[in-house]
Amino acid sequence: MSSTFALAGNPNSGKTTLFNELTGARQHVGNYPGVTVEKKEGTVFIDNNKVHIVDLPGTYSLTAYSMEEIVARNFLVDEKPTGVINIVDASNLERNLYLTVQFLEMGLPVCIALNMIDVAKNRGMEVNPQKLSKLLDIPVVPTIARSGVGKDELMRAAGKVSSFNKRDRIKISYGTDIDQALMEMEAEINAADFLTNVYPARWIALKYLENDEQITNLGKQNNPQISSRLEQIVKKTETHLKTTTGSYPEAEIADHRYGYIKSIIKQGVIEYNVDKDRLYLTDKIDNIVTHRILGPVIMFAVLIGLYQFTFTYSEMPVGWFESFFGWLSGAASAVLPDGLLKSLVVSGIIDGVGGVLGFVPLIVFMFFGISILEDSGYLARVAYMLDRVFRIFGLHGSAVMAFIVSGGIAGGCAVPGVMASRVLKSPRERLATLLTVPFMNCGAKLPVFALLTAAFFSDNEATVMLIITCIAWGGALLVAKVLRVTVIKGAATPFLMELPPYRFPTIKGLLIHTWERTWQYVKKAGTVILGISVVLWAMMTFPGLPDQKARTFEAERNAILNTASAAVQEEIKTASEDTKLGEDAQAVKEKMEMVDYKEAEAALKNSIAGRIGSSLESITQLAGFDWRTNIALVGGFAAKEVVVSSLGTAYSLGEVDPEENESLAERLKADSGWNPLVAWSLIIFTIFYAPCFVAVVCIAREAGSWKWGAFSMVFNTGLAFLLSVSVFQIGSLFY
């Protein structure tokens, strides 16, 4: 026997943690609202019965104001699960029961998981689950999701809720005016069978009074005449309320729901053993870390500490990885015969993909540090503090989490960041957010920054990384301000965000989060980056040098060799790779290798990619970029990691006999065309230029138009080039 249950609840109620405990799924568990954007599914066996669990997005209500609410409600209506397991935070019972009441108004079979009872007890609260169960007439089971306490009892209780009679749905009195309107609207709805095959009549009326766009649009499509009649009743009620009380139907409905919840709680559901108004440890900490002056100072200290931790402790393992790929490249060169296969394996795959994978240790340490900040609850405080700044630049405070998810600290991804903008109710604020989150330092950009800081700023890596972070944030906010006063004008909406209590992260949770993010990085390097690297290798290899040009270089080598004595010529011809040549022979060989280098560089420059890079050089040289860098940046339009892999391939193909185990950072540092100013110019360009292709598609989808995806590519790249040129040209005056 199989059944399906929806797991629903407020953000930070422990819903996703309980889902993992029940199903064994390894979904990312965050400690701030909005982490679960799409539903997750899993199975659990209770008494030999298979139960299908669907983890719905965290939401505070079922009124379709946000994407989370729409996804959750559509599943409940369209999929018709056996029942709903409603996760309720026992320490915030009044707020959490607001969603429960809406489930009951819909007539859904509900079982409450009274979660975080340990937190409630620590706060001096004694919650009576039996009393709550009796008053609401539904099962209530105490749980502690983090440790799995009560999960088996919960599932057994949930198995019994399917017998809940839908006709017994609760009816709350919303005051004389609203109740009168509901009666009129119900009569109209029932008489015309208006949407009653899907929703209860009273619930439809409530949604019209709450101005629920999804339901009103559906009503207009189903029966425009009845929908218009309902809207007239709503308008009449709204006008009357505004005249007599200065209120609106939505506010009245919310107030009476909370009044109903308070009447339930006051009947002995909660007893306080301490002063209800006392400050708890979380509040005391927040008085310091969210202080107007101390808060930002602490935030910057935390960030510099994170970067110091990352670069200090990842230095040695990064060196190990570089040595490994250097050894692998040398081994492949020794085994494979000269030719295209050797070039593909060594330059295309090992030097290309290896350059990206070489930063895996740095990624691991960065993600581990971010997971600590996230799971402890500190990132939510960062969002709270930054809201004050965001409002100045025309962004909504809820957009902060989208920026952080995109890589606001470093190591995120623009795609989920763009998707996280769904929580914003204002279309204009949402558009401004999804157009600027790609400026954050995502995990794909991190290898580029790590490469350049290792090559040119090795003594101040953490400080440089903090500066890069500040540039990304500052640029994003300034661009958002420009957009909000030009192409995306509109009024700001108020900010509301829950700050979860501080918690000690579990080692298991930290390791899971770090592994999941690192694996995504490795998987991308082994699939997308590998494919792009091979394509770019081919573009950097073919069509090769014309025969006449190749013969010219061969003749030049022969001319150098013929100038030497017969003994030196014989010594060079018979020497193996390990043979130590005499002084005269070594001098001749170095001259011949210089010709080899020129030939390899000419072949690379004559390739398809080389021609593209060279054609752009007349423009990009204003920013300090040569044709090799241009090749890498063009590849970066697909994925930013390709910038590193392309540079690795380009400099590998350009070098004939590179020093054994020499890293790409060392090659760049030794190249005459590179210096710290060029590095800064490339860093600026990488921060601001077009999002990767997947992010562009996501922007177009979320914005509802491809014109915004195209806008992000053109505008971002133009801005990036303008800033890079400014940095390079102004810096050249002093460098």
C-alpha cells in the first residue's frame, strides 16, 4: 500500500531537516528563508507501507503572492496528496499556526509535527500537544527534527489523517462585514458551480477577498460573468471597510485568523515558566552582531577571516593538486607519441580541465566556511543588516539572499540566485535583482580570481579577495540604482524577514553541504568544462600552419643547426631528453627551441580561436588583454571556469618545452604581457561581464522575455569592458 504526503511549513521550521531524517535524502539544508525553491521527493517505509514524501517550498501562507506559495498550493490542489504533514515551530506557535489554519480552511487532512520542542523548553515554554490536538481536532506529534525524535510516531499518526472528513473544515468568523460578503459570494459560487470541482466555495470567496491573482484569473477564464459579480461584492466590501475602519479585506482576514489562533493558544496550549519578555541568548548576540556600527565591522571581520582561512589552509593541498596534474601532464607527454592525440590529452584535457580541478581544495575550504556561517544562522543576520543598504539602491531586502546564494561571499552560483528572486513580490524589484545577481563572485569565477591572486598577489590573497567581493557588491548596487531610476522605475515594497535562532552546526551537516557543493563543481569540470575545453582545443589547434610557413620555420632551425660544428650537431641529434648537453650544444638547442616556440605561437595564432582573439586584440588591448586572453574570455561566455582552462590550453600550446610541473600561475607571472595591472583589469572584467549561458537562459525565463537575457549579455559585457579599460588606462599612468 502506497500513499503520498506533502511536507509543508514555514521557512526555518525544520521542514527540510525532517525531510532528510525521514527519507535519507541529502538535500541542502539552509538556516534562512527561501532555501527550498522547488519541491523535493523521497520515500519512507512505515510498518511495511511505502510512503511517498514531497517536501514543498517553505511558505508562510497559501495566498499566491510568491512563487513558493503558488508551487505549494498548486501541488496540494492538483496532486491531491493523502494528507499534509505540517511542520510547526513550537517556539513560534502563533505565527506557524497561521499556515495550519489555512490548510484546515481548505479541508485538507492535516497532521502537525510540533517541531523544536527542545528550543521551546529552553525558552521556558511548555507546549501541550494533546490540548492543541483536541482543540484543532487533528493529530499533533512532538518532534525534534535535528535528532529524529518523534519521526516514527509522526508517520504513524499521519497515516490516520486520511479519514479526516473534508466537510468538517473550520469556519472562522471574520467580522460582520467580511462574513456578510462571504455569505453572498458563497451563494453565487454554489449556484453556478463556480470552480467548486476544484476548491471549496468559501475558500474561493476568501481568495477573491484577498485579491489572489491566480484564483481571480482562473475565475475570469472559467466564468467571466460570475467572476465579475464576485469582484463587485469585493469592491463594495473594500469600500465600506476603508470608509468605516480604514482597513482592507486582506488585513481583516489576517487579523481574525490570528485572533482565532490566539483563542486556541490561550486555552492552555502554552504555559510559560519564565518571563515571556526576557532576552534569550540569540537576542543578546543579535544586540551586538546586528548593531548599526559594530554589525558591519563584525561582518567584514568575519569575511576577512573566511578568506584568510580559505587561502591559508588550502595553499598546501592546492600545491599537491598542481604537482599531481603537472606529473600527469609529464607522464602523458612521455608515453604518447607526438601528434594530435598527445596535444589533445596534454593541452586540451589535462592542462585545460586540470587547471580548473586544481582549485578543488580551495573550493572545499570556501564552501566549508560558508556552510558554517549559513547553518549557524549568521547569514540571515548579514541579510538583515544589508537590507538597510539595499533600500538606498532601490532593491528589496529579501533580494539579499539571492545575492548571497549567487556568490555574495564567494562560491555560490548565479542560476539559483536568479531563481531565488522569485520570492520578491514586486516585478520591478525582482527584475532589478535577477539582472544584478550575476555580478556576484560565483564558484565559476573563483578559480579565475584564485589564479590571478596566486600569480600576482600571493602575499595578500585574503585582502585582495575581500576587495574583489566589495567591488562586486558595490558594482551590483550601483547598477541596480541606475536600473531602478531609468528602465525599471517603480515604488519600493516593505521588507519582512525572520531571523532564526543561532545554532551550533553539526559536523555531519557541514560535511554534507560541503560535499554537495564541491561535487557540483567537480561534476561541472568533468562534463561541461571538459566538453568546452576539447572544443576550444580544436579551435586552438586547427587549421594549423600552412605548409609553406612550416617549411620556413624548419629551414630556420636547420640554418641554426648548420652553423654549429659537426661534433655539436652530432651531440644534439643523438642526445635523449635526459642527456645533459655541453655548453655549445645547449646554446644551439635553446636557439632552436626559440624557433619551436615561435612556430607553436604562430600555429596558435593562425587557428580559428587565434584568429578570433587576434581580431579582437585591436580593441581589447585598451584593457590590457592580448589575443590569448581574448580566446579565454570568449570561452567564458559559456562558463566562467573555461577562462582558466582556456588560458591553460593556450599557454600550453604556446610553450614547447615548459618547465616541469610549472603551474599556469607561474607561466602568467613570467610572461612579459602580464603584470598586476593586467591582472586587475581581467578581474574587473570577469566580475562584470556577461553571465554564463545557463544563467542567461534562467534570466530570460524568470523575466518572461528573452530581451532581458540579451540585455544582461550586452549591457554587462559593455559595462565590464568600460570599467576594465578605465582601470588599465588610468593604472598605466602610474604603473
